[in-house]
Amino acid sequence: MKLDPTLPWDTLFNRVLQSWKDSAFCQARRPYFIEEPTCESCASDRYVALAMAHDPGSDEGWPHWMQHTLHELINELRTDLLIHLIERPHADGAIEDYYRGSGLIPQHRQDLATRQAVRIVHDHGTVLDLWLRHRLTNLGAWPARVRRAART
């Protein structure tokens, strides 16, 4: 799925959910999803766990294919939004120019532009995390739509 990070986040998230539903028929029939238990990356994904916990239609949890597909789509969304952020202009370059390697420099030795870039990326990550948590606790009928699409 190709995302345009210049669109509003809600639009991007709705596209993620639509892709989740659209891929359900194929994903539910992949042999490695049917036979294998939940993989470690899905089991430890806090976003997937949050979405499953707030799904009123599933007492027994989600099958692995539902978890894995949502896990991959959310990671893709987060990555695309971060890349879009770090490519933005900042000081004499881009945020990426100042952010990369900043963890190797003691904070008291970082210049102002580097400290600002680190702060921008940190704040963006915090806001994105809170927004994703909010959206995933309010999925509404999406999990049921995904299950229905898998059966058709």
C-alpha cells in the first residue's frame, strides 16, 4: 500500500483500515497464517493488543492473519509519517541531517539545531503514538468488516 504522508492522518488511517479489509480474503487463506500460532512481533505489538482489547465482537481474540496484517500496515504508516517528517527542511538542511547520529553526541555538546531536531522527532513520535492509541481503541465495526471480508 502506498501512502501519501501529506494527507491528513485520519485519511491515511482510514486507508490502512480499508487495506486491512481488502486483503482479508487472501490473508486468511495463507497456509502459514492458518497453521502457525501468533508470531512474536504480533504478540508483542502494543497497538495490535490495544485494538484487540477494545474489539467488542471478539471474545476469543483475533486470528494471526488479522493481527499480522494490521501490524504490518500500522508499521508502514508510522514509517511513512516519520520519513515525511525527517525530510522536512530544518536549519541548513533537513531534520534528518541533524537527527541522525544525535544519540552518539552528549546532549550538552549538541548544537541548537540538533537539539531542536531531536525534540521535533520526539514530539512527533509522542503525538503519533497517542493518536494511534486513540484510533485503535475506537475501531468500531472495522474488525467485524475484516472478518466478513475473509469469509466471502
